[in-house]
Amino acid sequence: MKIDCVGGGPASLYLAVLAKLQDPAHEVTVHERHSAGTTYGWGVTYWPDLLRELRAHDPESARLIEERSVSWQGGFAYVGDRTTAHDGDPGHAIGRHRLRTVLADRARSLGVRIEFGKEIGSSAELPDADLVVAGDGAHSRLRTEHAERFGTRVTTGANRFIWLGTSRVLTAFTFAFAETEHGWIWCYAYGFSPERSTCVVECSATTWAALGFDRLDHDASLRLLEKLFADLLDGHELLGRTDIESHAQWQTFPTVTNAAWSYGNLTLIGDAAHTTHYSIGAGTTLALRDAMGLAGALRSATAPARLPAALAAYERDRKQALLSVQSAARHSAQWYENLPRYMGLEPHQMFALLGQRHSPLLPYVPPQLYFHLDQAVGRLQALRWLKQRLGPRLARTLQSRQGAADKGA
């Protein structure tokens, strides 16, 4: 089978690896619009369960990814002038460029062809392909070309964010919340190499404008952010420049969904198919799992005529697997959009509810009460079961009542 992957991100590269491992006779090409060696982004996170899956699919690339990653356990939160620590599950991070390099080198070693510096704007430019995989990101040109066929829907979050790096090397996942006269601004930060950490800054659109970020140039914005997060940075600088973009940009997060993931021989993967809010740190993991799912489905497509059934199975399985993650991402984004609701708590209580932000029930229960109830539930097995079974049902009931009240108003 001739497979053309458009976009040189982790999803396309890992699919190329798995496709060649599955059948060396596959002719696989990855098309990347940027030139070879170009970097963008900072670090990405993943968790031990992904590493186990990577080992099961390709031990060699899994070994290389693990060797080039950093690890942490638990986290810290700076809340104003107070700090609190939290014991949590272990996590991993790797530089995006390092991850792409590992996967690209592994793909080449298996006979995958990688073409840099060539932008594919339409699947019609690949007429000989049996399968075209759109892995060209949340703003996918291939998907946009057939947006009606895919049933693409893009909604944007209310908050503003900017993706930066810092020269301070953090050894735990760290949150920092700074109160200004115009409201709260916060960041998520984690080390991804022995030299650098990622620092994602977020605030409401109102706070963003009141602090002047809509008017400040890039360097002035970084200097202001360094003052606001001085405790976190401990004298280190924020970094916003990459080889691709002249500087990082403030954005609103686009949540992408598609009613269908395939049209003809064109299928979607990674952010082109779906996005989940960065606050749950799952984007790269889900992209790699898409690659695993698509490669597994292609195992049954021994001839191009069987491709439609394989793509349908891929879409069905991945959509089902994404349901709980998309729900968690949606509630996580909403938690941050309603951050002031939780900032009156003691830091350890706020951090505990930060860990519970995926709960569909949390928005409907007073934060102080939810904290104490959650502590009690954690001590009693029967209450844990009740929370897991009845919590989502009660949240849906409260949400529907709120929706009815809003319509009546």
C-alpha cells in the first residue's frame, strides 16, 4: 500500500514507523512543510501508561524516547506568596524536537521517506496514494478543504494563553498563580531536558487586556511575565523564540471535533482529528495512540478495497476511547475559566480541587464543601463508589436544569 502522511509531527511519524514494521512492503512517505532540523515548541508531557504501550508496539523507539525524557513525581503550587506540595503520580516530559528526531530517525531506518520543505495543501496533490493521512495539526489544510464532509467544528476557549520556555530547570510539575490588580494570571511549568522547562501562561481575556498584553511587544510581554512569576523563575528568563516563528503568540485554545474522520482515502489523525485542552497534558499521547489505532486497523486492509472498512473501524475505536479524555479536558478548561471561584481557599485545598478539576460535579458544589466531602469520600470505600456512580448522573441533572433556567431567562 502507498501511504502518504502530511505533517511531520509525532502522529504521522509514529504511524509511518508502525506501518513499516507491520508490512515492510508498504511505501510510506511523510511530507513536512518546514525544512529539516527546524524546531518549534518546547516540551511535551506523557505518563507511564503511554510508555508501556510504546514498548509493546516498538521497543526500539520506546527505549530512545525514554532515554531522552526527564521524569518527576508530584508537584508544587505557588499561590501568591504561599507554596504547597502535592504527592502525585510520576510523569515524563521530552522536548518536542527530540521526540520528532527520535521518530524520524527510526522511520528512516525502516525505509520511510521523509520530504522536508514541501507543503501539501490538497490531497489531490498525492494522486497515487492509496491512503492520505492528514496529520497537519489543528488548523489542517487537508481537513479544511473538505470541512463539510468531515463535519468539522471548532470552538475557542475564553482564556488567553502563551506557550513559552524558561532556562530554569524544574524537577516537578509546578503551578504558579499570581494575583494582580486586574485579576489572576497563572502558569503550568515542567522540565523537559537538563537545560530547559516549558512554561504555559494563561489568564482571562479581561486580565490579559488590562495588563496590556494586547499592546505590549513580545520582549516587553516577557519582561512583565518574568516580574509576575519571579518566585517561580528564581532569576531565570522566559524564552519565547523558536526557529519557525519570530516569537510565541498569545492564543485562544481551539477545540476541534469532527463528525467523520475519513473522506474517500483521506483520514485524520492527531490534532487534525481532535484537540484536547493543554491543561490535561494529553495531546501528544492521544496523537501517538491515534497512530497505534490506525496502524492496527490497517492490518486488516490487505488490499485498497478493504481500506474503507479499516478506516471506519479506526474512527469508531478512537472516538470511543476519546470520550472520557474529552470530558476531562472540557471540565479542566472550565475550571480555569472559573478560577476566581477557587482562589479563596487555603492553598492546599485549592491544589486538592485542582486535582479534582475533571469532576463534572465540582462546578455545582461550593468549593469548600466539595473539598471536605472529597476528603471524606477518600476515606470510605462505599462513598468512593457512590461518587463514581452517581456523581456524573447528578452533574448531568444539574446541568440540564441550569440550561432550562437559562433558556427561561
